Amino acid sequence: MLICPQCQFENPNTNKFCQRCGTSLTQKDCSECGTLVAVNEKLCHNCGAMTGTVWWAIIVAQQIFNQQAVSQEDAVTGEQKAQVVETSVEPIIPSVPPIPEKTPELPPVATAKLSQLPEVGAYLDHAQRYQLIEPLTEVPENTPDQEVEGRVLDCQPFQISPLMAIVGNQQQTSEVTSGGQPNGNGTMAIGIPQIAQAYVDLHSQCYEAIPKIHDAWQDSGMEVLLLEDRSDWPTLVDIWRQDQITSLQILHWFYEMTQLWEALEPWNCRQSLLLLSNLRLDEDQSLALQKLYLEPVNTTVSSPAVATSADGALSLKDLGQVWQVLFQQSQRTQFGSLVQLLGELQLGKIQTVAQLRSRLLEIAQELEDNLTSPATMSSPEPIFNQQQATSTPTIELEVDISTSSDAPTKVPLDEPEENTSKSDDLPTVVLPMQLVSLEDAGRTDVGRQRDHNEDFFGIETKINKLEYANSRTVQARGLYILCDGMGGHAGGEIASNLAVKTLRQYFKSNWVDGQLPTEESIRSAVVIANQAIHDINQQQGNSGLRRMGTTLVMLLIQDNKAAVAHVGDSRLYRLTRRGLEQLTLDHEVAQREILRGVPREIATARPDGQQLTQALGPRDENFIAPDVQFFEVNEDTLFILASDGLTDNDLLEGHWHSHIQPLLSSRANLERGVSDLIDLGNKYNGHDNITAVLVRAKVRPNLDAQR
């Protein structure tokens, strides 16, 4: 299938244009000069700019086992072999040498050797899709396997790769586990390297530090992986040397390493953090890995940065040695209590990640006390806090939220086993954060059964960006409103449209730049919008079901502070790397009864369970009590405003892994993402209008405020 780059629609391989939006599937525009070039061209023929889709290829000589293991492998059943991806792969090199007859004299594992490497211009696969565009180079750090790597051009960039087809099928059949543990319920098809599963699972959990995998296969003793190309990203040690990098930024990188250490341990890939050349930084100066390295088995790591214990097992002591080397190579002076921390790591006094995080928190607190003044800490934000120190990515973030008594209970999805470490009593460290980007997209659709659309939404953002060679600051405010109208002929359209425009006009005059509106101001805005609709109902003499009205969910963002107000059953969700969380509670009869203590099964079984208890317009201000919450955006967050056409039947809760989680990445296109959500709603909830608004906020430590 050919995936349209514009709308993500799946087209037959023979199509030259997308069946949905008409986008060319054979040509694309040069990003520099706008010239049309073929999708399989590496460079623009007009200006010479790079236009091709390039992947980082890794070719590994697989370990080969003794004759007994080979015989076991040959015993694969016909049913298992049928699972192999239907893509013939041309051998990159001749078959591995035969194992000698006297196998008892050999060690249980021998290593295949690479020879006759393909030259520049050759293809890595029989289908002639992936073309080598530079000489392959050997990877000296990788032992015991021999490994080479280099860039390849994707000559069919719009065609879904076999690996992604397998992943998509597994997600649809719920065979892939969301916990990210190796050797779980989800397994790759025969012919796909096991290491590919690590990339897929870790990246699916929004570990953006892990490069995205595009394709993978194994054949004739070789494993081939195609990854996102990060070879040109700056290395951590190079940025570490810069004078403007503060001690707090260094602590932040250390903390990110502890998070990755835990994530990589089940996959035996912690070695990835111990090679300086593998530690990179993204555009926001967050830690990133160029690739994953498997840990050596019972052998000493051959790396200038690491010297493991005698038995070859990795420990936090090895991570501490890498930190020492970073200071040595950058010629930076170790500061304060960090000297003691590195000494404790070297002596093996720190045995667990929880202990290490506790010490990092203490050092960060000291830096805050020493380097900040009351003026710079007037609005502090946490860079990392207690929940981050004790939880895995699927645990929900605890933040201080001023809510009414019916605030929703946070129920994290895919919650892991309870963490019983002693780090539960760790102090919360408060450090300033700043917004670095704010993006949004919205779309509404009539659905498959309605003849008119009563949903309406509005988006208004103001962004001031200040960028230097070494820093970027964003000051922004955003107003996001979604309404689902109801009542009488065309009444729903009028109510939802009027509510959005009334609220926008109110905040145009009552939102002071640089400061989030107060709770009183937000409630006043909702009351005014209600009154505008109510007045029309009174003027027209509407009664009963003919009284028009609308639901409301509204998100306000000022830098990294946010507020939400809602009336009715339109919802706001928040996605972070910890999972998906519903921030609003529906104003429905069933939910009201649940809050009164009625068992959920009984409350939801009521015939009027889905009847709204609040809406804008049908009644006057005495019957309107909007829920208003305030919170802080302390980590990268995707907000989802949605009408019930998208949220019915727990649709988002059931498909957030596939349709929402990838959108947290700054490289994901929100316009495409919101279109995919609309398509999802039409597929499962096409009985109603469908509307979604996505808001992606990226934050980083405010290091300038600490200087």
C-alpha cells in the first residue's frame, strides 16, 4: 500500500495520485526551491538540495550456534514459516561458513563475518527499494557481533514497509503488549530480528530518545535494520563543552539517563547509554540515542568510556563512569555534591535507580537554593518531581489541580505493578520550566448518519518566539473551544457557533497578556455565553426539545500554565509519556449518580443515564455551574478536545496507543493526526457528528532563569 504523505490514506501500489486528496504519489516538491522531483531522487535537479528519504542502515552478522541449535531452527513448522513477511531479501553477502564437524571443541556460539559488502549504488534488498548512497563503515564498539552501517535511500518512500505492516496487524489484533516488556504476548514474524521489537515497543511508549525503526529483516546470517538517521545530530559531549550549559542542564541529562536506564534494562540494551558517540541531543537539547546496543554477555565492554565488572554485568557504577568521562572530555569542573555522588557510584554505594534519583533530587534542590533568587522563582515549575522518580511512563503525573468536588479520578492505562521502593518519600524538587513550542490542529465532520453538523470549534493562538544560536524561548497563549450543539431545526448549529464566538470575543477584551484569566473571569465568560443562547431561546419562544443549547469544553494556555472549563459531555484528555488521562467528567445523569455513591453498573443502566444535567442555553445562569480546573504543563503534553461522536464507546481509551500516542512526538503531523481521529470516529461512532482539536505543548527546563 502507498501511504499518502498529505492525508495518510492507504492507496493501491498502482496509484499515481491519492484517491482521497489527489496528492501525487510519484513526485514531491523540493523544500528549498519548490521544484517537482521524483520521490526516488536523492537530490533536487534544480537546486541540489536533499529531497530523498534517507534511513540509517545497520547490518549485523548474526551469532551462529552449534549444529544442535541449527537443527532446532530447521525444525520450524510450516505454519511458522508462513508468518514470514512476503518480501524476498537478496543476500547481502555469501552464506556464513559451515560449522566444523567436531562441534564439541567449539564454544556454543561463534560469530559470522561480513565480507563482500555492497558498494555504493547497490541495493540491500531484492525488491530494489533501499539503495546504498555511501560506503558502509565498521562499528568497532559492537562486540561480539561484527557490524557495519551507513545511509540508504528509500526509493519507494510512500510504500508501507513490511515491518510496519506487521506492527499494524499486531496492533489491530491486540497481540502487541503495551507494557514494552520483551518476549511478551506480541512477537515479530519469523524473519524479523528480535532487536526490532525493542525499537518498536520503546518508541511506541513515546521514548523519543529511541530512534524510530522503519524496516528490518534477517537473511543468510545477516540482520538488517533501517532507522531514523541521527548521525548528524550533535553529540552530548560536544554540547557539554559549551560555556552556556548550566549545572541544572547537566543534572537534567543525568536524570534522563536514569529514565532510559530503566527502560532499556528489560531489553539488555543499557550498553546504549555507555558509548559517548551514541549519546546525541535533539533540537530541544533533550537526550537522544543514535541506536541501540545489546549488552555483551560475560565479557568486558571494549569502550574507552566503560570498564565493567569482572563478570561483565552492567551496573550503575558503569553509568557513573560515563558521567566521569563526560566531565573529563569536556574539561568542565565537577560541582558541589555531584563530586560525592560520582564517588558513591564508583564505590558501589548506590545500587538502585531510585537511590540515584534521590541523590540527583537532593543536588538539584541545593542548586535551586544557591542559584535562584525570589525574583526568578515567582512562578516555579518542576523539572522533575516525586512521581517521575518513582514511576514508569504509564503512571499518571500528579499535579496540584484546583477542582470542584466532582473532579475525575485518574485511572492510568496499562498501570504496572506497584513500585515498592523506598523512594516514595522523596521530596518534590521545584525548578522553573518554559514553553518551547505550541502547535494545534482541529477538524469537524458531519459523520455517517447525520445530514447536518451541529459541532463547532474555535482556535486562537498568539506566539512570540525568540531564538538564538544556543537557545529558544516561546511566549504563547492559546484559546481552544469545542461545542456540540443540540435542539430544534438548525438550533444546534446556531448555539455551538454563538458560544464559540461569544467566548472568543470575551477573552479578546478580558485576557491580559502574560497572565492566565482567573477562575472568576472564566466562569463569567461561560455565563455570558449561556446567556447569549438563552436570550435567543426566549425571543423565539422555544420550549422543550426545541430549546437550542450546546456543550462546551474550553482549554486556555498561557506559556506553561493551563486552565480548562467544561459544561456537558464534550471532553478534554491529556496525553503524556505516562499515558492518557481524562481531565473532565461528563455532566450526565449516570455520572451524577456515581458521584452520589451509586454503583457504576446500576447508574449506567438507567434509561436516562446519558441525559445531560448541564448545557449552555436551555436555562438561565442559575442552572449553570461549569467545572474549572487549573494546572501546569510540566512535561511534553498533547491535549485532545473531543465531542461525544469521538469519545462514545471508550473509543479513545481503546485506540490511544495507535492514534494518539505517536502524536506526542514533535515530528508527528497534527493535521494528519486529527484527520486520522476523525476517520476512527467515523469507523466506530459514525452515528453522530465528530470533532477533535489537538494541542501539543513542549516544555524544557528554564535554565536562563537559574543563572
